[in-house]
Amino acid sequence: MLALLTLACPPLAVWSAEKRSRPTVVNLLLTLFLYVPGVIHAWRIVDRHLIAQRYDRLWRYLEQHA
């Protein structure tokens, strides 16, 4: 879902992944200047967020079953 949002509206995808204002403002500026850099930046932020979620789930699983 975030991947589609990244392509449709990069600043909104960054805001939903980070919940901080600075990366969202940076992405908004990149998207306003040129669309492609905004998408690349958003993709990087969203991917980092998804990887962090995956590691958190794995860590909780290992703590419960260790």
C-alpha cells in the first residue's frame, strides 16, 4: 500500500512512514522541483520503514520463542 502511495503522492508516503516533519518537508521540496527525485527519496524512506518493521517483528518473535 505504501508503495502505491509513494508513486502517487511521495510526501504523503513519507509522512505516513516517518511521522516527522523534516523528511516530509524535504520530500515535498524534492517533489515540487522535480517529481522523480521526490519519488526516489520517498521510496528510500518507505523502504527503510518497512525493513525496520520487519526486524522489529522478527526480534519480538525471537524474544518470545527463545
